[in-house]
Amino acid sequence: MNLVLHVWRQASPTVKGGFVRYEAKDISDHASFLEMLDIVNEELTESGEEPIAFEHDCREGICGSCGLVINGVPHGPQHGAATCQLHMRHYKDGDQIWIEPWRAKAFPVVKDLVVDRGALDRIVQVGGYISARTGAVPDANATPIRKEYAELAMDAAACIGCGACVAACPNASAMLFVAAKVSHLGLLPQGQPERRDRVLNLVAQMDIEGFGSCTNHAECEAACPKQISIDFIARLNRDLLVTSLAQTPEHMVAGAG
Amino acid sequence: MELDSKVPSGPIQEKWDKRKFELKLVNPANKRRYTVIVVGSGLAGASAAASLGELGYNVKCFCYQDSARRAHSIAAQGGINAAKNYQNDGDSIWRLFYDTVKGGDYRSREANVYRLAQVSNNIIDQCVAQGVPFAREYGGLLANRSFGGAQVSRTFYARGQTGQQLLVGAYHALAKEIGNGTVQMFPRTEMLDLVLIDGQARGIVVRDMVTGRVSSHAAHAVVLATGGYSNVYFFSTNAKGCNTTAIWRAHRRGAAFANPCFTQIHPTCIPRAGEYQSKLTLMSESLRNDGRIWVPKEQGDHRPAAQIPDADRDYYLERLYPSFGNLTPRDIASRRAKEAVDDGRGVGALKNGVYLDFRDSIQRLGKSVIEERYGNLFEMYERITGENPYAVPMRIYPAPHYTMGGLWVDYDLQSTIPGLFVIGEANFSDHGANRLGASALMQGLADGYFVLPYTISDYLARVGPTKTDSTHGAFGAVEREVSERMKTLLAVNGKRTVDTIHRELGQVMWDACGMARSRGALEKGLEVIPEIRERFWKEVRVPGRGEDFNQGLEKAGRLADFLELGELMCRDALHREESSGGHFREEFQTPEGEAKRDDERFAFVSAWEFTGVGSAPTLHAEPLTFENVPLSQRSYK
């Protein structure tokens, strides 16, 4: 098939970007979306132009590197899949495709389709973990965990940190990301000692990083390549409410909507 | 160059305890006066950096990805082994040790493997405490499954995302230390060379992949945790960014490279669909627990799978290996698949795969059980191929996956360069000539959490907290070399893209040093690779500037190193005139077509010393002795 692409090109964070038109020719149905971009990039390189910068690594939908807004939808039209798992059989000859980076204040553009998602790492660094010093731990079977909770924790832990939830949200909120982290750890007995601090600190850092508030659009769930449920946002809000009623200074509870 | 494995004396069960007691410790108050560099943030790198940070060292951790959480350990699906014996099925440390030495076809160091089995149990404890959501039984205890090459159920797993969950656990530990200020993290920063002062590793030169700035970082010790080099084949299951640059640059600076030809071809990957393809996708080998592998008995049988009756199917692994059946180790399963396809009995449009069929398990267990066990893998398969594996059998074919070879290390995981430690897939130590399933995650975390943090203290205590900074002249000299090399790459301005040359190298490597090797093919490879390398430096085109985000330049630098490594791999494969594990020399096989080792001549580790590009490297041999697992031919019949 032959396609017309309109790709966001932006040389650096400080210069203005814009769409540039390219043609992708003789693309196989079986090629992946990123392989289609590879083909375009090979041609650009051969003609001495700079190839389109886009992020990718494992190309199996698990590392969370890739992320393109395709015709307005983060990760494109296929439900529950990352950009790298999208194959060209979802398109037909003559289609026009607009390709953009994640758009969010907290994710500044690095170049073309590549953005800086360091904000998500910084959220984790303020407490999105269980403190378990190497070696100072009991036997793995010392604490049985109800299967149902373990499964639910796993559902939340499936998050790959790609940031599609932020890109999909009209408010550019990172609530689904934070909710997944807080729920994964908060559902497990090992996560209880730090549960309250965790929820407060993560939400506070989300605000500091410039993410918006959640106003229940649920676009995040629809865009999530791991289909993480917004039920976890309800869980986060419940934790946040209980915790803030219990003991917390006001400045730490902003933003969760 | 002298290879001293430093394996402690005494019974194998006591060696690690003995060594730990011998190791010098660094005074707690002094730890912050030491800086340790960790390159890579996968299971090995993240767990090492976090553990060293907890101990109080100043740690600098580098990764090429935009976040430490994206390292390629994340893609491991199936599981992680440990000798917990929670299933009461006769497992023990000794059995895990025995299986790993035997599975590695007697080309690993016994003492290292025993230690790996010993600490395997600590890893599971550690991960559970961090909140890794392993699969559980209804009683709330941990579940296990059996995995390729093992007759006990010792594999712990988190759906088909075990690597991701373990890495997130290690990433959390790392994030905690970054938050505490003991670890300084440098994402999007690629190590381009190692810096030695007075023969000791004292730092690295890196490139900031956003600004293109080249800079130096000094330390008292450098730890490489940069993974494997399967991307030398272009097509592999590795992430696109996985590369050999860090270990290859260290090799050029004097670190011996051990067993470079020991590569693992994974049996269950999705066959190639076309020319444009950029990588191969692995399907977890756990699928072999419930899927049956077959091809049509007759060549040219083009009927759809469902129309081929059992009588016309060849379940070749079950036929050849009745006791292990579809669970034979990876090297054997891969080679037998290649034979079936080479024999003209391949399946799929390009006749380049074999079937992995779930019909019988779906009938026996029900679709819901299969869905619970493999749901995400089935979805992944359907997305890529457009075929529904609940209805038609999967098609699979082997692909380069893991490299058992890597930088030579002693029992302390120190390379032949003092102060340079190598952990995880980047070293050679534990898997011999073939790695068993679910053992890579185990080794990465064993090295990072439970071995390196002890052994490195011995080295640090000996060198002392001397002043170290990157103003030393050695750093400037290496920085200039690194910058010159990039300038050269940008200035060639030829006609070919990096990927076209990489594909060419990959094809040569696959033909010469892939699943089946022979003298003739290897000699041809050794002739052709230097030619490709020469053309690379004349014909490559790298657009853009060095002082910028430039993915083409990153790829070009990595390929330049693969072009040197490929030659060493062929040389090693040619020299090793035996078949062992993943290294299958067609000239050396038993009448039944199994790998035929030559323990008289080749029971050693090949450690190669760099002598210059295009110049023959020097071979050093570390003899291997087997006192606890008697040498025998592997049999999975």
C-alpha cells in the first residue's frame, strides 16, 4: 500500500515545530507501524536528509519506549497495544496519517517525535516503591497473599510507563500512572507500612511536575496499551481521602481532582 | 595476561561462605568516599546500583534508554528459577546446580554455578519483599511451573511478564536510592569507552544522547552490566538498542573476551514475514509446557494444519526425546526445528517455521485455563501475525536470543582489568555453552544483589579511597579518541545506510556462526567480515551532527563495534573443534545428530586478548574441571 504521512518535525525543544509531508510507498500489510517509519527513514537517509527521530527499543510492547499520537490517538487505533505492536494491516492504500509526539507540559519535546518523560521517574523516586533493603527480608512464603489481591496488584503492575495516559488526557494528568503504582504496592501486605506516605508524596510530585488534575474523562484507560482500569484511580482517591483526613497538612493533597 | 579464576579451595558447598569471609570490608564511614560506576540498568545493573547505594557508596548509574526501567531485561517473559523446593518435588540447591552445569554442556565454572544456585532462593525472597506480584495459588502461597530443560517445577513467574516485574522491582530499589541521593542516574547517556590509569579501570567516557556532549566520569571501580550481543546478527530477539559497545571497548582496552561463539538461538520465536522486518519476536518458551511441536511427515504437504490428521504429523521432539519431549533444552529444540525446515517440511507461507499446537491442551484443560496461562502471549502472537492461535497452531522458528559468552571474569566477577567488574549477560560465567530457561533473570539478580556488592568491597578496600577525578590526562586522551571516531563516522558521507550494512553483517554471521557451524562457512565469514568492515568505513552515510540528538550516529558507532566482534566470534567458533551446547559444529556430532563434545581438548574457557583491529587475537585458556558433576554426554532421551 501507499500512504501519505504528515509527521511532526521539531529540531529541538526551543524551536518551533510543524508537520512535514512524506510518502510511504509499497508498504506490506505485515509490516509494523515502526517498520513503515524505518522504510521512510532509510529513504530520507539515502537522500541525505535527517531521518525522523522517534523512540523505540524492544518493539514487543513491553519496554514502554515507543509512543506516537497517530491520527489524534495515542498508540493509534488498536486497542490495548503499544505503537510498536500496531501493524499496517489496520490501514489501507491511500490513507493519510498524522503522526505527533505526546503533547503535555510535563513531557517537553526533545526532537521530532521524542519527548522527555523524566517526570514519571521523578514521581517514582519520591516513594513509588517498597523499601526492602537487599538481604533484609523474610522467606518469600512467610506472608501468604490472597490470590485475588495478588492478581489485582499484577493488573496494576502491568503499567509500562509509556505515558499514553497523559497524552490521552485533556488535562494531561498522570493519574492513571500514579494510581497504577499506588494500587500495585498498596494491595500487597509488603506495601502497607509506607502506604500513606506513598500516596501523598506521589500525588504531590505529580503536581510539582506540571501534570493536570483528573476530571474523569477516562481517555487514559482507552489509550492504555496494558488496558489498566480507571478503577485504580478510584482506589487512589480513596487512599488519598482516608490519608488526608487522618493526618495530613493541606498543601500535600492538592490536585487529585 | 594471566587468568586466575580465584575460586576458593574446599568443598563446593563452602566456597562462597569461605570467600565472603576472606573478602576485605570497607569501613561504613569510608564507603561514601568511594565512587562506583555502574553501566546499564537492567536486572544486573539496577540491582547492583541499588544495593551499592544502600551500602553507602556513591554510585553513578548510566543507561542509554530514557528511563532505567526500560532496559531489555524487561522483555523476559517466562520466569526465574530458584531452588526453593516449594513444590516438594525433589528440588534442591544441588539439583539446580547440577542441571545448570549439565544444561551448559560442561563449559561453565562449577564454583560460580553452585553459588548461583545457592543465592537463587534469596532472590525470590528479595523480590517478594519489594512487591513483585508473582503468580500465587489459592492458598496464597507462591506458584511454580516447570520450564524448558527441567524436571522439577522451580520457576517463579508473573504472568508472561516476569522480566518486567522483576525489573520494576529493581528499578524501584534504584529509584529509592536515587531519591536518597546515593545513586546519581544518567539516562540517555551511552558509554563509549573505558579509561584506565596505571592499568586500573578508573572511569568511563560517555556521550549525552540529547546534546551530543562527550564527557568523562571518574570512579574507583567500574561495573559493566550492559547485556548481550545477539544484535550482531541484526535479527534477534533483543531490543533494537542492545549493543556490544561497552564490553567491546573494554575488550579493546585489555579485558579478555570469553567464549564469544557461545550464543543461544531461542526455539520459540515468530518466523520472519518479509524483507522490511526489523527484529524477531520471542514467544515465551513456557508455551512448550502445553503446546506440541510438529511438522507434516511429508515434504510438500500444503494442507492447512487442521486438515492434517495425527497420522500425517511428525511430533519430532516427542519422537526423538520421549522423556523430555517438547521440553528439551533450547539448543536441541532449535536445531531440530532447523532440520525440519531445511528438510522442506517447514510450515507457513514462506515455509520457514514449525507448528506449536495447543489443540490437545485446549481439549484437555479447556480454553480458559490456556487463556489464564498464556493469554497475553496469544494476543501478542495474533497482533503480529493476524492469526488466532486458539484456532490455528502457532508457527515458530529459532532466533538469536542470548549470548552466554562475554567478558571473562573471575569468581569475584572482576575482569582481567583490575577494577573492571562485569555482571549479568555481559559476562561469560554461569551458563557455559547453553543457558537453561529462566536462568538469565536469576543470574542478573544474583550478580547484582548478592555477589557483586560483596566482592567489589574487597577491591575497593585494597585500592583505598584515593582521590579520583576526571581531570587526569588519561580522560582527555580517551575523550579525544571518542570524538575523533564520531567525526570520522559523520564525515564518510557515503551512499549506504547503517541498517543495510548491519543486515549484511547479520546475514554473514547467521550463515557462518549461527545455529550450525562448519570450518568452510567460518573461514568464509572470516574473509568477508573484514571486507564489510572496510566498506562500512568508506560507504556509510550518517546524516546530522554530532552535537545533537542523532540516532543514526548512535547506530553507526554500535555497528562499528559489532563489525569487529563478529570476526572474533567466528574465530572462536573455528578454533573450538567440538560441538557443545549452542555451539554446533557440523563436523562434530554423534551418529544421532547430537552435539559431540571433546573434553580432552576443549574443556576450557577461551579467553581472547585483543591485539588490534584485523590482527589475530591471542588465546588464553582457563581449564575447567568437573569435580562435582561428572562429565557425561547430555541425554534428554
